[in-house]
Amino acid sequence: MQDVNSVMTGISTFAALMAGISIAVERAVAVIKGAVPPLANAWPKYDEVRAGLVNLIAAAAGAIIAIPLTWRCKLQTGAAVDLTPSMHWPTPVLTHDIESDQGPVLVTVEYRIDPRDREPFLAAIEKLGQERRRDGAYAWGIFEDASEEGRMLETFLVESWLEHLRQHERVTKADKSTQDTVQRFHTTGTPKVTHMIART
């Protein structure tokens, strides 16, 4: 409540300050117009400059007032998040060499879950999808087999083979924790991962 009161007080003070500045400028304009009539013709251009000046003063005053009001509001720094590379993704098994710029690459991950765990699984994998997109994936999605309940297929695209290999290096220990949460829903073995390279 004290923070809200401080903000309201600051806004009121700021509004009063701007009103005082505006009145002072208007009075000065009236005095100058009366004292120097030839300047009246040039006044429209001055009005534009004056408006810009008032806006700049208002922005500066607002920034100064905002500093003490927002001092307690800190951005999330992620200090408690372990961003150390985990390097836990295995190297993809290849039958032939792939050029670094080949792509896009379609990555699929197949999960077998208990159908009763569908909702918590989807909630967990949605968070994983956000991490995939952060690391360079796009067109991320999760699909369920219409003929086999509980068979889930995660898919996403990566721009090139080199970009996908870089994904392996970007995965952090915090990401691994999210992936471990998802994989706990997998009922047998480990999820099956495939890499499909575009040919057209």
C-alpha cells in the first residue's frame, strides 16, 4: 500500500510541476508578444519549439521522479538459474556427412506417456517448447497419435544442420532440468529422437 501511495504522490507532484511549467511559459509568451509586436508573426514557429521543449522537460522530469518510485522493483536477474552448459545432448548418429548449411532440419522426439498424465505432460512440454524456440527452433509443436493414445510426437524446425549442432551447445543445466521433468512422463526407455534433413 505504501508503494501505491508513493506512486500516486509522485504522479500528483509531476502533474503539478508540468502545470506550473506550462503556466510560466504561457505568461512569458504573453509578455514577449506584448513587448515586441513584430515577433508575433514568427510566433507559430516558436510554438512548435516550445511544445517540443515542454515535452522534453516532461520526459526528463518523469524519468527523475520514476527513479525513487521504482527503486524497489528489480528485474529478474536469473541469479538462481544455472546457465552452465550441460552438454547432455548426445551427438546425432549419422550414416553420411551433412553439410553445415543444409536445412532446414526437422527434429522429432517421440514420447510414450500414460494417457491419464496428458494434461501435466502438455503443461511441462509447453515450457520445454519455449526453451527450444529460445535456442533457435521454430514451428514447434506437440502432436498425439490418433490411433494410439499416449503416443506423443514433439516436432520443431531448425534453420540448418550447423544451427542444430549449436543447439546442442546452448542447452543449459536449467534446460536439462525442464527436459528431465518432461521425460519423467515417458513410460519406457528414453524418448526416440530423429533428425530429418530437407532435400528440396
